[in-house]
Amino acid sequence: MGTKLYIGNLSFNTTENELQELFSQAGTVQEVTLMQDKFTGKSRGFAFITMGSEEDAQNAISKFNGQTIEGRPLTVNEARPREPRPPGGGGRGYGGGGYGGRREGGQRRGY
């Protein structure tokens, strides 16, 4: 199993193919996942790349972390495990932000 890297501060014009080509200079690239906005389909400016080995991953980190690509210094490090999230999405809770919650203070007027 390969080592997954986080690549941050990417130009929004960067493609998966460009990342594949660039990171293959450091070793075997198993997978490239460019994160995209689910509504617009545009790049979110970061990606995950799975390198073939720990050695390839460390080589990629030392070679590309801080290197300027398209005018932006890349952030390259080992990806942290995904944190568990509660099921059901992240919508607003009840009672806040003008969505039918109770008002604080003041007298209620008879309508």
C-alpha cells in the first residue's frame, strides 16, 4: 500500500494530469485526486496523491514542499487520516440565525 500525500496551495487551473506528471519525477504515483467543489466542479486548490512507497513519498515531500508552481508555493506533507464526521450533513441546527428560533429579550407583542 502506498503513502498518501496532501498537496495544498495549488493554482485553481492545475489538473490531475499535471500533478501526475510532476510527482512522477519523485517516484511511482498510484493515484491523484484533485478535490473539486461539488456544485461548481472547480478546483478547491488542494489534492491527494498516493505514492508507490514511503521512500517515494518522502522524496516528493523533500522535492516539492515549498516549490513555487504557477506562482504559488506548494504545501506537501503526509495526509492525516480522515476524521470521523457525524452522519446527516452539516445543516443549521434549530433555533438559530433567524430560522424560527425564539427571540431573546423584549416583550412579545400580541399579534
